[in-house]
Amino acid sequence: MYSKYFIAIVLPEPFLTEAESIKLELLHKYGLKGALRSPAHITLHRPFQFKSEKESILIKTLERFHFQELEIVLKGFDCFAPRVVFINVESSLQLNVVHHQLTRFAKRELQLFNEAEDLRGFHPHVTLAFRDLKKNDFAQVYNYVIAKQFSASFPVNQLALLKLSKTWEVIHLF
């Protein structure tokens, strides 16, 4: 049996609570619940399937991945019109390097190829609304979000492995 996983930077407190409260506002005001299935995060390796019985091997392998601490800066909001609204992650060479190193490591050590095949490129962001955001509601939701303020800066020295059960949950930090 296979389970679904992904690798991300989960926002630390108090920024996690701030982002989650915006998601809850979108639930109450617009009925949007898709982004509530996972904690506020920046995806570094998109979801992949891995044999459940080999989860300990996945974790042990990821423990061998090392990277230099980096600084994340979140500032304002942006979108992938007409279906995704997110908190903007300022581009940084450090973050791009970690993403590239992790992608290569996962391909070489775990035979995870789905990230390498992603032609959209790496555009780090913290999703607030996506899958259940209807095109007709996009402008109203986007205008609601961009009227808010959001900025944060924090160091990152660990990544999270998340697993899907009913929701995405952090199962290991490495």
C-alpha cells in the first residue's frame, strides 16, 4: 500500500497561526476549505507516493539531507489567476539552492522523479485558497485578501515531511 507525502517548510509560530486565521476567514466568508487540509507551508517537493511499509526508510534517508540555514521573507499577497491566492514568498538564492539540492537528493536517493518533471518551475508561496476557489469568485476573494497586511521573516533550519491521512500532517522534521 502507498501513502502520499510531501516536503515543505511549515511556517513557525506566530506566523502559522496568522496564516491559518486568514484561511479560516476565507472558510467563513466564502466557504473555502481546501487550503485548510494542510498547515501553512512552502512546498519544496510536491506530493509523491511512497510505500507505507517503507516509511522508516523514507525518514532515515531524508535525515541525511543537509542544507545551510536560510532566511524566509513573506511579504504581501499574490495569485495564480484565476484559481490560487497566496502569501508571497520573496525570492532568494538560498531558497532556490535548497529546493534544487532537495530535488536532486530525492531523485538520486529515493527515486522520486515527479518534481523533476514539473514544467511549471519553482515558485515558492503559502497557499490560502486554491482547489475549491471558483473562477467566478476569484476577484472578490483576491481583493479581500490583498486588503490585508502580511509580512514575516524567520530562519529555517529544518524541513517537514507531511503525510496525508484525512488532512496533511507533519510526521517528521529533519
